Amino acid sequence: MQSSELRQKYLEFFKQKGHSIIPSASLIPENDSTTLFTGSGMQPMVPYLLGEKHPLGKRIADSQKSFRVLDIEEVGDKRHTTMFEMLGNWSLGDYFKKEQLNWIYEFLVEQVKIPAERLYATVFDGDKSIGIPKDETSIQILKEIFAKYGIDAKEGERIFCYDVKKNWWSRSGIPQNMPVGEPGGPDSEIFYDTGAELKKHENSLWKNEKCHVNCDCGRFVEIGNNVFMEYKKTLNGFEKLAQQNVDFGGGFERIVMASEGTDNIFLTDLFSNIIFKIEELSGKKYLENSKPFEVVADHIKAATFIMGDSRGISPSNLGQGYIVRRLIRRAIRFGRQLGITQNLWTKEIAKIVAEDYKNVYPEITENLEFIIKNLDAEEEKFAKSLDAGLKQFECLDCKDVITGKDAFLLYQTYGFPIEMTEELSREKGLKIDLEEFSKESQIHQELSRTASAGTFKGGLADSSEATTKLHTTAHLMLAGLRKFLGDSVSQKGSNITSERVRFDFAWKEKMTAEQIKQVEDFVNSAIGKDLPVICKEMNLDQAKEINATGVFEHKYGERVKVYFIGEGEQNISKEICGGPHVEHTGTMGKFKIIKEESSSAGVRRIKAILE
Ligand code: SER
């Protein structure tokens, strides 16, 4: 079955079961500051899972573009990608376990024609510490389903029970990591038996035990997950949500793989044209070089999807843009490993992605010019310094530890994202001093800020006081924009001189005169209240938990500084930031927005001053 036919079949199947089919949401989350990218189909559904009424009813299904940066180094094992599509269906306080499990197995066995004996199920084993029992109901339903297909589904053979680490789902993982207010619940995963040779994976947690679906030996692949989302985290543990929800997510690429009876998603029609192009560019064969092929194929495809999104992002050193940069640069490095020597080759792959998906995600074709321009620019910047940087890295090879200074040099002079230097170090078995790297980059940021301030009129002391005030202004402005335009507003960049702050943020439309006035009044009222600005150090998880704004995927440096403007009830801004800031807002003067304009697709730019 062609992948496009399978996608269609899934949507049709759930349409017939009374679901409204919705289009994929953007890869760049809206009204959700918990992640940089949409990483699952449920993410845009969170308000409805929590009880808000969905305009299209209680049954929804879709195929959602998803991206998970955490999987970047998993790519290379035939079945992981960072970019994937998630087939999703939801019951928003409507049907529950019985319908969901029956339907999804019916779909997989009767429509996709995966032999039932190749399917295995997992369920939640219960957890006393959070007071949630073993999911006996699902076990019973699953036994009946398998019996329909002539299979006696015994526990420990066909149905496996696991604890919260494996069979609990929330956006933040296990119950202990969930912030208050987050929905989650037990899940029942579906595994496909590739029938591959039983090879014990040396990293498997269960390497000394009998093979089972989660043992990571490579034989079983998860293809779908039924989450029974009926709980919400509170300050005192878990409570039931007002409604029982189902959140199903199916790995589209993997279901296509299973439907074709292979154990490799890169051999399906979702990748074959891309793989063929890489073979042509490199003169090498995929099957003899599978890891670098898969990295190049996945990363350029992912970067193409992100740049080609309706809220498309260019490579940069910040937030989502930094991830796009990492993807492209890592692909170029692996491309080099494959011996690709042509200049500006990455766009050849982007063109294929656009063509392959033109009927499903036409926005990629619509934005192809933008994608190509960005890929060319990024390749031009990086391809030149890559060889020199790799040589430089070789020189460090004789040391045991890559110092923070070394890593920073690779970053600043050769454009190596820190994660690339980490990966190279791991490949060579070297340690890397990330803490020193973090310090180095902070020192550098402060130096360049002072240096640029110094080039403007007035003495250095004068300028740096003015820039500090404008820096605090930027935080207030972001808080104001989020208050009046919505939480989806995120900062895209800023540039501060002693005279003005230039501030870029994700927003599609021109701001109205009224919105500009609201933001100005908000900032001026904060200045009028003479609020204290307090810096607290905490680790990244705590910053996330209190919902601080800022760039969370800055992996380096466990500890971050969070600047709070206003205390307690008066708090109006909390943002991860290196500083410096004023101590009290009262000294700042009068705030005025002097310009509001488009900066690039989906990004607005404000210039503002303090009078
Ligand atoms: N939210 C669940 C997952 O991502 C199922 O959709 O696995």
C-alpha cells in the first residue's frame, strides 16, 4: 500500500466512526510555550483534553507533522526520525478504552492488513505511590480482541505490563516530572514484531532477561500509543479530569513500514526518492552506509518541513532557528562523511521533499524558494569552515578533555554547534567541559554587548546603563505582547544599543494602533509601579516548571538565571536570561514604540525607546 493511501484510509476509517478530520497544526506551537516544536498530535489538543469545548465536536482525527529534537542522535537505526507524522484520534470525553482498542486493532489488522500475530500490546502495571491501579480493563479488552483473531493473548507473552517509565504518558514524561495542571494517564502501546533476528542490544536495560517488547533488542518496534488521558496533576497528587479522554498517536512512517512487511522506514516510499538522490550525490549505496544516509535524509527533511511551515523558521543561533541550524550542519557533516563534494547540494533533497509531499503539505512547495535560499546560505557559511574546524578538532585529539575554551573556539570560529563538538568528542571517547563552555559563551556575550554599546555616543558607563534599562524594557515588552496578543508570542531576537531596543517576535499580523498602545501602557504602568527586578538561580527544570519564558533547549549549563519583574502577586515577567538588568523599574523613564514592521515571514519587529 502506498503511504498516501494509508494516510487516507486512516482518516476515512475514523471519519466513519464519527470523527471530524482536522488539518495538521503548525510545527511551531501556538499558545504553548512548553516546547519549541509540536512533538505529538495531542499538543494542539491540550485545551480540549482539559475540558474546553472543541468547535468540531468530541471526536477528532488528523495526521500531524511532528518533530522531536531529543531523537536527533537516535537516527541511524532504521526506524527513528526527528521528523515524523503522527496519525491521531481523540475522544474528548466521549468513547473510552473499549471502542478505542477495538477500532485501532481493527484498522491495523483489517485495513492495513498487518497480520495479528505480528502485533503485541502493553498496559500500565499500576503505581501505588500515585494511587493509580493496574489497567485490568485494557487487559481484558485486549484479550478479547486477540481472541477474535485466534490468538490466546497471555500476559507476559502477548500482553506486557510496565510501570510509569513505559506505560504512562504526558508531555513531560513520568508523573514525577509533570507540572501542576498537566494532563496525563496510563497508556497501552502497540508493538510490531519485525521478526528480525534476536540480537541482544548491549545498551538494553534488560539485556540479561528474556526478550520482551520493550527490551530494545531491535525485534519489536512501537507503532502506536493509546493514551487514556483521565488524570491531571495537582499540588496533592493526581485527580480525575472532569472527562475521560482518549489520545491515540500512531507513528505513520512505522505503520507504513509494517504494512510493507519491512523493518526499515527508510525503505518505504516516504524515503525512497530521498535515499535515491543521496546515492546519486554521493556515489555510495544506502545499504552499505545506512547511518550517514539516514541522518542526511532525516535532517534535511526535518529542516525542510520546519522552514517550509506556515510559521517557517530560518536557521539562527536562537530557539527554533538554532535547531534548524543544528540539523542542517549535522547533515552537512554526515554528507561530507559520505564523500558528497558538490557545492550547495542540500537543496536537491529539499526539492524532493516538496515534491513527495505536495499533495499533503503544499506549504512546503509554496515556501520552497525561502527554503532553498536558507539552505544555500547555511551551507555556504558552514561548508567552508567545516574542514578547517574538523582539522582543529583533530589537533585537540591528544588531550583527554576538550576544554570550554576549545569548544567555544570551534563554535565561534568554525560554527560548530556545541552539540556537534559533544558528539565528535563522544565518538573519540573524549570528555568535554560544558560548564566552562557555558561560562565562556556568557563572558563573550557580555563583552560583545559592552563593545557594541561602546561604539555609540556617550561614555561606556553611560551607554551600558542605557542598554541595561533597554534590556529590562525588552522583558517588559515581551510580557506585554504576550498579555495582549497571546501566549504564542515568543521572542525571535533582539538587538540593543544605548539608543533603542529592536525586538523581533513570532506574530503574523501587523499590530493595531490599539495593541501598540496597550503594550506601551503596560510597560509604562510597570515602570510607574517601580517594581523590583530580582534574579534567582535555578536549574532548567525548575525554570520550566514555573513557566519562565526563554530558550529552553540551551542544553549547556544546568543552572540558569531567571529574572523576575515584580514580586508575588505583582509579578509580571519571569524570563531566563543572562542579565544584566536594572534593580528597580522606576528609574527607566518613559517607554515608547517608534516602529512596528515585518521582519521576515511570521516575524514582526518593534523598535522602541525610553524617553
Ligand atoms: N500523545 C501520545 C504520544 O505522543 C499519543 O498520541 O505518544
